[in-house]
Amino acid sequence: MRSQPVKILFAIESGSRAWGFPSPDSDYDCRFVYIRPVTDHLVLQQARDVIEFPIEGEIDAGGWDLRKALLLALGGNAVIVEWAKSPIVYEEVSGFRQRLLDLLAEIVDPAKVSHHYLGLARSHVAKIGSFSGEVKLKKLFYLIRPLVALDWMEQRGFASLPPMNLGECLDQTEIPAQASDEIRGLIERKSRTREMGLGPHPDRNRALSRSPLWSPRNEPSRPRQGQSRPSAQTCPCNRILPPGG
């Protein structure tokens, strides 16, 4: 990584360890945001806006150029918001994440972000709905997480962004107690089984199947259009750059 002519603004843990449902053998998903020297932008052949590495053992690392991250955030992609909120930080330019979070609070439309989670939920409802019997716990959580996030957002009028951690999100969401208990039980089960361990299909879990969180037939509520936010032309992104950036 140090051979790359870039400045890392922050590096964090993403994936199940940061989401709050790791397995003992979960990979370490290191994600980072970086900027390139000004001279790199004064050439005809632009460098890629992502940096990727082959997976080595338990380490899966990759990062985005800051410009790419902010453009995706303006479009409602939740990833950079989650990275900025990650509870596990490996490296950071002093104060950058807080400046980024302050900026994201201005430029990110939660209603657009909810469409991101809605898309995740739809895709995993379709995948899991095609299975019978037990399903991989990992896939089950890939469905549960966006559904809980959507419930959290709906209960706040799609005006705020949800916590990254699933347990924290559950603590702040009003869902049937039995469904919440079942999800927490699955978190505990995943914490002591391998990454590809199996869990009950939601249709066979009485608490989940009766909860509004799970219904392959009834999609989560579609949010209304949010308020006007800065565009790519008006985004005040320069103020978060570190000195000399």
C-alpha cells in the first residue's frame, strides 16, 4: 500500500465485524478512503478511483478515492456513511472522520439512502426466498441488516441515518420483542459458528415470519422524496481536506 502515491484519510473495519455479527473465522474487511496528489489530476490518463488488493489469508482490503466516495454519497449510497461510522478504526488523519460525518450530514439525503437499503433487502429477499430448509447465517444477516435499518429510518420519517451496528440499530427500533430476541439469538449463534454456518429460514422462524421485517410478498415502505441537498457542483467538500491535501 505504501508504494501507492496516495494519502490515506482513514482506514476502518467494514463487514460483519463492524456490523456486529462476526463469526470466529470472519475475514477482516479493511476499507479506506484516500486522495491522490494534485499532479495526478493534471494528466490525460486519469488513475482509477479505487484501489484493490488480492485477499491474503483473513485480510480483504480495498479503498475509494474521496471524490468517488462523495459522489456515491450524493446519490444515496450508504457505504461511505457506514465507513465513517465504523467502530473499528485502523488509521485516520486527525479529525478527518468527524469532518466527513459533519459534511455527510449536510449532503446526504436519508430518503435516498433508504432506497439503497431497500435495494439490498429486495435482492436478498429474492435470494433467500428461493431456498428451502436452512440458509447460511451470513446470507440471512445480509437480509436482516437492511430491513432493520429501513425500520429504524421509517420510524424517524426517513429523516436520519441509522447506526452501522445491528445491535445498536435494534436497541433503537420498535419491533416485536420476540422478533428482536430471535435476531439477537442469531447474532449469538453466529458468534460461535463458522462464517458459512447455517440458520433457520425466516419462514420457519415464527417470530421473524410474523414480523413486518420479513415478508417476501410485502416490500418495506417506499420513502417519499427527501429535501433538496447540495449537488456535485455545490458540495462544499474542500473544507474537509487536511492541510496540504
